[in-house]
Amino acid sequence: MSDLLEQLSASVSSAQTVEDLTRPLLEMLEAVTGLESTYLTAIDEAAGLQHVLYARNSSAMQIPEGLSVPWNDTLCKRALEEGRTYTDDVPGCWGDSEAAQALGIRTYVSKPVRMGNGALFGTLCAASSESRPKAPQADRILTLFAFLIGQQVEREQLIHQLLAANEQLASVAATDQLTGLPNRRALTSALQRMLAQGWRLNLAVQVAFIDLDGFKSINDTYGHEAGDQFLVAVAQRLQGVLRADDLAARLGGDEFVVVLTDVGSPEDAAVVTDKLLGAMHGVFTIDQLPIIISPSIGIALYPEHGHNAAQLLRCADAAMHHAKESGRGNRQFYDPSMDASALDVLRHERLLREAIADGAFELHYQPQVRLSDGALQGLEALVRWRHPERGLIGPDEFITFAESRGLITPIGRWVLREACRQLKAWQAEGLAMVPVAVNLSALEFRQRDVAAEIAAVLRTTGLAPQYLEIELTESVLMHQTGQALDTLNALKALGVGISVDDFGTGYSSLAYLKRYPIDKLKIDRSFVMDTPGNADDVAIVTAVIQMGRSLQLKTVAEGVETQAQVELLRGLGCDQIQGHVVAVPMEGGVAGEWLAANTAVR
């Protein structure tokens, strides 16, 4: 029996699929029962059939895999109805079963395979053409094996459901729902791949930024529905001009981008762009009304004007604005003079370096509350820069620039220390016994000592590890491998929480959610802001919440601003919310007053 248990343990721990688990169990079942044919069936009651999924035969009697027999004619159905699990005289008990007669079954033992909700999946059976006595422990072993298979079936079905939801989420998140074209996120990813191919094959790539001149007048004159129909028609016309390897995407509003691969020269690029201009200058018919509009097109080329997607899109955008300033309805190639002066960039960098040296940053805190009762669950620390000329500016206006200039690490370290210090101070006053969330950039995450640095900050500030959460974006996790897992495991060993920020805007991969020790999914505000009126966004939010619940991860919706959104998220089972409906981000003093006034610690 001990050998059997060892085999069973090994089979259960290594099984990835129902088949992986069932085949060794059938072999063990033969050894336990002494019956030479063991098999697993699936029951399709709607079709009235029973199917043999997997079978093991060690005698002349063969029960083939793939065999289908009428459910009403099976021994399994009779055994279930009579509550009989064993008989050594099948002809005497159930002589009317044509399937049993055809197979020559005389001894038969079976147990139903059920899933956790009690639903019948099939039966686990053993049979022989000879009369065999009932083996000791056969009932117990058969019951155990049937239970284990039922659990594996349920797990496999859940994984299939999650994968389907994940595919739906990825598809919706990457597509412009009006035109069916790739959206901005999908464009950036696809363009980066096309640039990588261009680098490998030494091919030029053209990025054309298209803006429709006077589009607002269509909405104002004919209405937004006509405007939407016009945008769909523009998308179709663009696709009709492009080659199979080219790409058209909609950024939003009346802005489109076309990416052309294998462009031979600037002259060739001009010829192709002129075809786009010609196609767009034609008459569009919307609701039997002729509409004529012109596009302004800006062109940037790889490698002349940039080596990554962000650079080329910026350059093409600058060229498009130059086309508008040059009379509209034309195309312009990017020229460095179209950019802001390089001196402005250097000055911006100098101001940011001075801000780091002078500590010209401050943190604002935004509460996260539990939907079920409004109890405070956490605070997110959001950095602001006290700009010497523009006043207080948000992270969207300087974080990306700081990353590009190698300045994000000192900013990130200051944010971490200050957030931990402030939370510890509040806790000393009896406030905010909840974690504070701090965003970690990709550059900081790649540092090999990031876990050690966080541990040092916790020791210095005296903050307990369970009161710190680290927020990472999906792209950070997707572009890391073993080092990411090591770092996350080190953080979890410290007791620090880990959240995926802006979930749904990147890869939304079920694989990394299962692989990494993640605690929370934060639903990006871009999916929340148009709910409950936008059905596509509601579908995305629903899928994320269901995915989180299935994987036992907390879900936090960002950017919640209305009571209607609160009710929708509560109904969908979202755990926590964050947004103006709770409180705007507040500087430390105001946040402390908010904590005291709301008595949120429960």
C-alpha cells in the first residue's frame, strides 16, 4: 500500500492535464482490483452517449479509447441507478446490455466522477471477461481515484475559462472598438516589433501620422453618429491601400497612424504617402450625403529619425502639425527643426537634476477603500514636482523624461523613503494602520539589489513590511524572466505586498499572473472612466474582476468618480476602489486630517 501511495502522490503532483493524471491511475487501478481493463468515461447526457476517454487493457478483452455507446445501454448508468458498485455476474444482473455483451464483460466495478459542484462528468471503471472476487480496498481506492480525477477535470475547465477570458480581454484591449483597427497600445507594440525586424534585415520603416482636417465640422454639422460612420469609412479606405505587411491603427479621435515596412528610400515613401493622400481626398458617402475632407500627414523614417516607437511617433506627429501649418491636405517629412530646441531639453534636464538635489518633490496620498463597507484599505503615494516656473506638476509630465535621462532612480528612492516615513508617523498617531503603495519603475526593478534597498528603508523608517506595497506595471513583469521572479520572491519573503498597476493596458497574460507571487490587480482608470455607459469597458472590467477572483487576487479599480461606477463595481464583486468619489490625492498634511476626520481605521 505504501508503494501505491508513493505512486499516487507522484502522479498527482506532476499531472498537468486530466490525461496526465488518469493514465497512471488506470495502471494502479488494475493492480488494486485485479481486473485487466480499466477506463475513464465521459457522459454526454444531452446526446445520450457515453464516451471512453482513456483506457488500459492487458488481456484479450479490449475496451477501445474513443468508443461511444448509448448511455441508456451502459453498465455505468445501471450501476448509478441501482447504487451497485461491484458485480461478478454482469450477464446475470444486466444481461440486456448490448454493450456489455459485445465487449464480453463479466466482472465490473465503477464509481461516478463528479466535480466540486456535484455535476456528473463520467465514471471510472474496471472490468474483466472472467468472474473475479471483489478485491480488498477496491471501493476506497476507486472512490479516491474518482475524486482526484474530478478535481483535475474541474481545474482544467477553470484554466480553459480563464484562458478564454484572457484572450477576450487581450483582444478588446488591443482593438479600437469603433473601427476595428489596432489601438494606440497595440500600435506601439506592433511598431516596436516591425522596427526590430527592420534592424535585423536592414530595412527602412515609415511611420505616417494622419490627422483629418476639419473633422470637427462633420460632427457639428451631421452629428456624432455620422462622424463615427465617417471614421469607419476612413479606416476601410486606409486598409484598402495598404499591403498585407503594412499596418493601420487609430490613436483616437480623428488621428490615424500607418506603418509601412521595407521602404526603399524617402522617394519611395513619398510615392506611397501620395497614394494615401489620393485615397483620402476622394468623396465619402455617409447616409447618402457626400463628404469631402483632406488629411494632413506627417512622415518619420527609421532609422533616420528615430530607433524606437515613441521617437518615431513623436517625430511623425511633429511633421503632421507642420503639414497643417503649411496649408493642410499635404504631407511633410520630419525635420529636426520641427522639434523644440535641444537647448530646451537640456534646460529641462538641468531643472530636474536641481529638483533632485534640492528635494523639490512632495507626495500626495489617495485612499483606497473596501467596497463592501467603505473601510480604508490602503493609500497610494503619488509624487509631484514643485517646478520653479510652473508650480506643482504631476508625474505624467516628468517621470517618462526622468527615465529617459537616467534620473528616475534617485526620485524613486526618495518616494519610497518618504512614503514609509510618513505612514510610520501617521501610525504613531493611531492613524492609517494600512499599507502604502509605491510605484517602482522598470529601471529600479532591474537593479539586482532592489529588495535589499527596500529592506534597508523599512529598517531605517521602522515601518513593518506588511504596511508597504510595491506597484509594478504589466510590461515590467512581461519583459523580465528569472531575475523578476527572484526579486519578487525576495520581496514576498520580506512581507511586502505586490500589485500589478494599470492592469489591462499591456499584455494581461494569465501566464505571469500564475507564475509570480502577486497580491492585487489594479484596473486601469481608462477602463473605468466610461463605465457603466460603455459596454466594451464594462466587459473588460468584468473579465479582470473574474480573473482576479479565480486566481484569489484582490482587485482595485482606479479612477472611480461617480456613484454609478461604485454600484457597478460593487455588483461585479470588485474588492476595492480608488478615485475622486472617495478622495482626491492629498498632500501629507491634508491627508492626515482626512484620516483623522474619517476615522477610517477599523
